[in-house]
Amino acid sequence: MHITEIEVARALAVESRKLAAHLSKLTNDSDIEGLLVDIRDNLKQVDNTLLKMALKEATND
């Protein structure tokens, strides 16, 4: 994977987190709130994976 692909994926994760935060302000429904928490947790995991991939690629250059 090229670093540019990682950067694009990271930007997507950031924008998705912003969307999840915005949606959480629009609703007080507990089911949706739980889903948004799951989405945020998954996006954090994606971000951490992308960071590890970027570090691995940087050390392989």
C-alpha cells in the first residue's frame, strides 16, 4: 500500500468521525447513540491500523 492511499483512508476516517459526532448531536435516541459509539470505536481502530501501516511502510523505505 502506498502512503498516499493511507493518507486518503485516514482523511476518510477523520471525516467519518466528524459525521458521527454531528449525528450524535442531532439525536438522543439510545439505540442510535450506541451505534454511533460503535462507529467511533471502529474508526479509532481503523485510524490506529492505518498509523501502524504508515509506520511500517516508512521503516521499509
